[in-house]
Amino acid sequence: MSVEERLSLITRNVAEIVTLEELKKKLEDNDKLKGYLGFEPSGPVHIGWLIWADKVKDLVNAGISMRILIATWHAWINDKLGGDLEKIKLAGEYALEVLDAYGMERSKIIPVDAEDLVKDKDYWALVLRIAKSASLARMKRALTIMGRKEEEAELDVSKLIYPAMQVADIFYMDLDIALGGTDQRKAHMLARDVADKLGKKKVIAIHTPLLVSLLGPQRMSIPQGKEVEEDEIQADIKMSKSKPESAIFVHDSENEVEKKIMNAYCPKGVVENNPVLQIAKYLIFPKFGKLKVERDLKYGGDVEFKTYEELEKTYSTGSLHPLDLKKAIAKKLNELLTPIRKRLENKPELEKLVRELEKNVTR
């Protein structure tokens, strides 16, 4: 595979790369690059995770050696699943099973358990060196990577350790590429900013888009008049497991998926922050390469879109009704989720775990 072909795979459907020039140079100079993505095991998996799972697959296919960090200790600091480390570990195993069923095969990635990192004194030495290289204000601003507000560190100082740990993960594994949603931007930028001080290589950050909530762009938790950065806005309106009504979970039944899609925010002709169109763009077209919308003849009959751009243009003119779009998306999304549902059905212990996790989801 040529450098241009690898670059095309890596960069498709991403929100941002910091920086594209650095990535291209690395691909030209080195065939054996190392990348990672870390996730907090924190409850049932929703379809937003599948966006970065697809990007992991792209990176693997582009020849990048990918590590998946099961960030158990990070989830513990972040009070996920009530801070119960045993439940967090089980949630990590469940998430890996789901991702494997989706096609992010375990045999093609390198799972890394945060438990193994924290056993090493050199890891904690890195955490301290990073903390000594950053101001308190910078650490507090980075708390948005864990879905927290700056003031929450006033009640729980352990929250301030989290950004330093995330940067330490990157340096400890000696990575070339850090993959994450746009909500992880502040951690990746912190890693790049302190790299020279610590004699570490400057990681390339690849950010995938966040699926907007099914409820639409309701920015209820950001006080009016407060200045916020784009990554904070996106993190605030994203699909979230802590707000079940905002998300579609990979274990949802076909009827549940259809019901949620039919109730989703999808104003006629509106493209921006439209969750139904985003599902088409980031999940349906990458998986199936096309979308067929079935309509009654009196409304123009069936129509097939070969690209997302074609769908978006048609929808923006108002000539495609939201109801027709929703029916088509629900059908294809159910098709996409079928292998995951079957995997869970064949493992009763995982189905039981999902139900337990649903009861213990924490913000």
C-alpha cells in the first residue's frame, strides 16, 4: 500500500488531524508506527463508539500497530459504575467483546490493561513529570476530557491526576498516533505541549467526530454567556450513555432502534447537528456504501444514494421527507447491529452483565 493510500484510509471521516503534515512525514519515513485509543469501561456501549472502532480498523488496515487501552483506573477516578473497580473490569471485557463482534478483531489489535501500566513505578514517575510541566489551570481546563467541569476538582482532587495519566499513557507506550473523539483534544494537546520538555516525541492526534444526541443540539449544561471551545460544545451535545434517551445502544432490539430513530431530532431540510444524518454519514455509508430510501410512488418512488454528499444535498433542499429518511436509517442501522446482538445472545453472561450495567450507569 502506498503512502497516499495509507493516508487516505487514515484520514477519511475524521474531524481533525494534528498535524496532517507530520502524519504524512511519519508514513514516508517509517513503516512501523504505533497508535492507540483508550476507553473508559463505564456501561453499555452506544453506537457513537462504532465511529472510532471503524477508525481503528482503518488504521490497522493502513499498517498501524494499534493498542486499545482498557482504562480501568481512569474510569475509577472518574467515578464510573459507582467507582466499583470489579464492575469496571467486567465492563471492559464486555466492551472488547462488542467491538470484536463489530469487526475490530482482538487478533488484529493489542489490548493493554491500565492495571499493567499502574504497576510500574516508571509510569507514575511519568505522571509526576507531566504534572510538574503543567499549570493547575491547564489541568483543570483539561477535565472536559472526562466529561467533568473545572470546579469538580475542588471536591475531588484525584480528578486532576486524570489528564496527567492520559498523557503518561501516550508517553509510556511510546506512541506515534493518539486516536480519540474530539472530546479528547485537550489531553492530546497537553501531550504535544509538554513533549519537548520531557524529551518525548510529539504524538500525532487524530480526532473522530462525536455523534450528536438523538434529542438534538440541546446545550443545557453550558451556562449562558460562558465562553466555551468547540470541543466542549461537541462534548456537551453528544450522544451519552448517562442520558439513555439520547443514545442508541448496540444491544437495543430492532423495535427499540426503530422507535428511537423515529423520535429523533431531524427537522426537514436541516443538516447541522442532525443525528439521523450523522448516523448515515459516519456509520451507514462507511459500512454499506449506499442508502436506499423506499417511498410511495406519489412521493417520488424509491431513491438510492451512492454517497453521503448526495444524500445531504437532497435532504437540505427539503425534497426528502424526514420520515422516509428515518425509516431507511433505522432499517440499515438494525442490519449493522445484528452481528453484535447475536454475539450477546450467544453469551448469556454478557446479556446479564448488560442489564446490570444499565442499572449502574453513572455520569
